[in-house]
Amino acid sequence: MVIADELTSPIPTRGGRGTSRSTPKFKFDKSLLGLLPLFLFLGYFLLYPIASIISASIHDNKHHLTLSLYGNLFSGNYRDAFTGSFKLAFYSMIVSGIAGALICWSVVKTTGVVRTITSSAAGVLANTGGVPLAFMFIAAFGQEGLITKLLLHVFHWDLYGGSFDLYNFWGILLVYCFFQIPLMVIIFTPALENLRVEWIEANESLGGTKFQYFRHVLIPVLLPSFLSACLLLFASAFSAFATAAAMSNGSIPLVPLFIGNLVNGNVIAGQENQGDAMAMGMVIVSLFVIAAYLLLLRVTRKR
């Protein structure tokens, strides 16, 4: 055939000789063997648990396929748990995002020891959580806490004289902001550091005001980075467990606390796998957050 002859015909070279055209062969890169431990680690500690949770969430206690466990997530206490987690994560994201951005702006304007101390403190506080963080706030702001007694005896201000309660929703929100604000400082400071002085000079040379610089330069440049940082804060607050468990003793409806109760055996007959369905609900929410974060990150890199 003509086509076959063309494919197998020699290709002329400068020396007049021809070389037959051959399909490229796949060569295995031996350097990928160094990633094998990482793939095994991810497969055993990430992919395998997720596959197990998916399988358990779509089977009842008699191993029959069912989606009723997912239907329960939209009613009753399970819906309240997701609503509570969304509210806590959203309010924490707003408060920590704004407060952290203001601190970032102050940090990039300073130099020397103050900037170093602030950055180091943010790195330490962002990784402080769980039971130690709950104990710190109870020892400081509890009914018998040090700061509570100090405010009462020195300033004659009874912190618990009104509606303040460290162990309710707003108290946990306060505790969450303790590690969320430093996290915002860490992830948003590089975006402010990348602002160029030439932009300010160009705005002034063209007769622009500070408000115009803020509106037409700062907001378009920093908004994708700010929103992506806020998404990370949302995911961090939505999935936090140990701090809320130590502060509320399970009295506040939150998804991680409900999952902990279900894993411990506090289940309704016929709903033994309800915790797996709630865990998959958290995974789905996390996937949406990650997708939005990657999209904003791509926009930021294009800028």
C-alpha cells in the first residue's frame, strides 16, 4: 500500500543515506523508584482509608448497597452538625482573615527585630492547638482563670457577669482565632511582600491618588491571594477536632465531634456506618474548597 510504503520509506539525510522511521519506545525512568516509598505511604495512609470509608458509607449493617446514610445528612442532628461546622468555619475565616491581613500589612512595613519576632511567633502559634490550647484558654479566661480574676479584682469587670461563656459557640470561635490569625499571617505575608514599589511610583507619576491605587492596583492584585488564604482558614476550622472536643465536651453540634461520637459506638441501630457517611461529607466539602483554592491560585500566578 502507498501509505505503508510512505511510513516505512527511508528518510534522506545529508550524506545521501536513509534512515527508517520507527516509533519511539517508552523508557522507564529509574529515578521514579525514589518516589516509590512516597506512593506507598500515600496509598496506605490516604487512598486505602478513603476507599474503606466510601465502601462503608454506601453499605448498611447487612452489607446491602444503600444511600440512606447520605440522606440522613440533610436532616435532624446531622444537618445541624454540618450547619454548626459551616458557621464556625465561616465566622472564623472572616474574623481571622481580616485581622490577619491587617497584621500582615503591619509586618511588611516593619523591619529588623520586630518583623523577625512577629514572624516567629506566628509560626509557633499557628501550630498550637488541641488540648494544650484549650487548657491555656481555660486557665486564662475560665471562670477561675487568671485573666478573669485579674479583670475582676483590678478593673472590677466581671467577665462572666453578662452573656460571655468560654464553652459555647462564640467561646470556641475565640479559641479558633488564636491559631487561625497566625496562620493567616504566614500564608498572606508573601503576597504583600511581592507588591512592587514601582507601582506606587507609577501611580503618583500619572497623578493617581492613594484611593485609586488602592482600588485599581491593590485590590485586583491581592484579592485572589486573600480569598485563597481565607479558603485555607475555612478548611482548617471546618476540620479541627481536638480543640472543640476539649472545650465543648460534645455539647456543640459540629461534624468532627459527631464523627468522634459515632466512632466511639454511640450510634443508632441500623446506622452503624453513619460516621463514614459524615466523614465522606467532610471529604466532599474539602474537595470543593481545594478546587476553589487551586482555581484562585492559578489566577494569582497569572497576575
